[in-house]
Amino acid sequence: MDIVLVDDDTDDVYLFTTACEYITPKPNLIVLQNGEQLLEYIDTHGLKGDKLYLVDLNMPKMGGLEALKHIKQRGLVNKLCIISYTTSSQPSDIEHAFSLGAKSYITKPSKVVDLIELLEVLTKYWFTYNHFARSNNE
């Protein structure tokens, strides 16, 4: 159960890491700091395995929307489970993320207890009930 968190905010990463400690089973957390690192990660690790990508929108070098655009251009958007995970609740950001292939859009909780609850629901849904598409790389 791999979760790839793409977020440059150290406080948000700490909160997320802390919340993962309370999830059973505990997810394998991979932390990347921007969209460029996400694209490199996908290139390096391919589409193998069941992974959930939570991608912040606003990051240095390359934000989440730009990364989604590149992923869509590569034809990979339907082979990856990408969720926008951001502080923005602007309708234009939500629409833009979905138009680029995000599977869901979540506004970051500010309390660790709320994040734990969110992660319990996400991991149960994505890793227990959801069926991941098989790629040609597997």
C-alpha cells in the first residue's frame, strides 16, 4: 500500500507523516517535493504496483496542475490514481484539476485527527475496494 505524497510544505508533510503512523495497515509513504520529482519518479518506477498519488497544487519548480498536464500529455492520466491534495478550495482550481485527470480533489485538513480519519477512508477505499488498472509495464 504505497502513498506518494507530492508536497513541498514541511509542516504539511510532517502532519501527513504523523497521521500515517495511526493508520492500519500503515501505508508505505513516499514523499516528493514538486511536480518535477513526481515525473522523475513515474519515469524511474514506471506504473508498477498499486499506488495512490496525493499531489499539492502550489509548489516550486513545477506545481501539481502542471505535473498533471504533463501526465495527461503522456497518456498516463488513466493509469495513475492521482488526487489533488491542496489548501485551495477555489472552484477554478477544482475544475482545472479534474479537467487534467485528477480522480478526486481534497482540501487539506488542518487537524491531525481529521487527517487520520481522511486517510483511513482513503486507504480503505483505494486499497481495499478499488481495482487498479494493470499497465503494460507489469
